[in-house]
Amino acid sequence: MDISRYFAKEGEKIDLSQWATACDVDMDKQKVKGELLPATIAEMQDLQEKLFADNHYGVIVVLQAMDAAGKDGTVKHVFAQLNPAGVKVQSFKKPSAEELDHDYMWRINKALPGRGEIGIFNRSHYEEVVVARIHNLIKSDGMPEKLIRKDIWETRYRQICDWERYLYENGFPMVKIFLHLSKNEQKKRLIDRIVTKQKNWKFDMSDIEERQYWNRYQKVYGEVLTATSTKYAPWYIVPADDKWYTHYVVAQIVLKVLKKINPKFPKLAPEVEKQLAQFRQMLKEVDIKDLKAIKEDL
């Protein structure tokens, strides 16, 4: 599919009210769930195996969104079938006392994947330019007061872009996905968490409290996406109202990243290849002897 429709171009001013929150193409839900998504995941599995074996690149997938947009479900439906040995999932919640004693990127750096791995960030360093801004948390995180200037957020945008470029230039490309949920759909999902017993565990009163800041979040996210979508670490604004479509688009985006890397199984040294050829011949001879023995027994 053409995922370029969800690509936030570098330098483009993002107004989230102009971006789709539901499936905006002619696609059959059952075909996507039964054929297209499984086929995409199968391609991801093949490339992930090669990425792991090649051990040169690492991939970072950032999932950022409003509450109830489906970050956990996306991780489950898109990445659960990949080899867990090569996938790291990290959720970033409220910073601990130890984390607040360090710079805001400290805990993010600790969670980075290694070469050959795919790292999935459920929320990310972008909390530090969204939530921290909306709730004015920067004054309570230990920063020296003289460094908290009027341009603090622009400074952080620059720092983040520099860091993401650094990772890219060292073999760790990052793809950032904003799951774009409508306010009405969020309301439905929050109510569902309250009335459905099997989903009660998902309910958090803070989700209701944060909802009152909806318009502010939309504005700040628009500014963040505008300032930090780059060629080396792009943002995709993916419709999140239809979960089946969200999962398919996210899978397509990650597949595109893996295809661009184009990992290969490493070539064996000539002497090792020669040894394997000898072993294959030995096994073939053993199989022939076993077959003869079976025939004689008959």
C-alpha cells in the first residue's frame, strides 16, 4: 500500500485536525486481517531474521499517541510474531527518582536496542516535550533554573533531532509513529474500559483527567511533529480509530524500513563453507548407508 499519505514531510507545518483518524482508503477489513496483514508480518519475520544474523543495524520504532489510541494492541498484533530474541519492547512511564537525577535522555539511552535488534518504544523521549510542557514539569525535574529559558522547548527539539541523527549515522535508524485517535473514539474506548470487566484493569483515572487537555495536546503534538520530522527520523501520522487498519499501516511502515536496510545473511568464510560441504557429503553418505540397511531388513 502507499503509506506516503501518512508521512510528515520535513519542514511541513502539521495541523492534526487536517489528518485522518480513521481508514481513509478503500480497503476490505476481512481481507486485511485475513490476508494482507499476515503476509506483511511474514515478510517482516524474514527480514528480521536477516537483520539479527547480519548484526550491523538496529531499528528503533517509536509509538506515541493520546491515551487509549492502541499502542499496546499495536505492539501485540504487529510485533508479537517476530523472534523475541531480537525484539525489545520498552514502555516509558512517569520518571522514577533515579531517572529524574539524570538528564531527560538518560533512561532512553539505556533502553536502546543493540545491533541486529528491533527496539519498540511505547511512549518515548517525546514525553519530555509534550507532557512535560503541558503540565510544566520541567521546573520540578532538577534542571538548573538559569537553563530553563523561554526557548527551552525549541532547544529540546534541536537536541532530540541531533540525537536521532547521531543514531541514524551509527546504524540505528528510527521511525516514529503517531497513532492519531479522534476525541470521540477515545471516549468510546475509555467507557469500554469502565463497563467491560475484562478491560477494567486498563482503566486509569489519569486518562480521564488528561482528556480535559485534549485541545492543548493536539496543538503541542502538532508543533512537535512539525519540528522533529526529518528525513533520517521521520514521523508517520497513522489513523487510529480503526484498529485493524492501524495495525496494517504500522506493519507496512516497519516493513519499509527493513526493506530499505535490506539485511543479508552473512557470507561464510571460504574455509567454513568448505567444511560444511564436506559435512553435507558425509551426511549424504550416511543416509545412503541407512537406506541400504533398511532395504536389507525388508
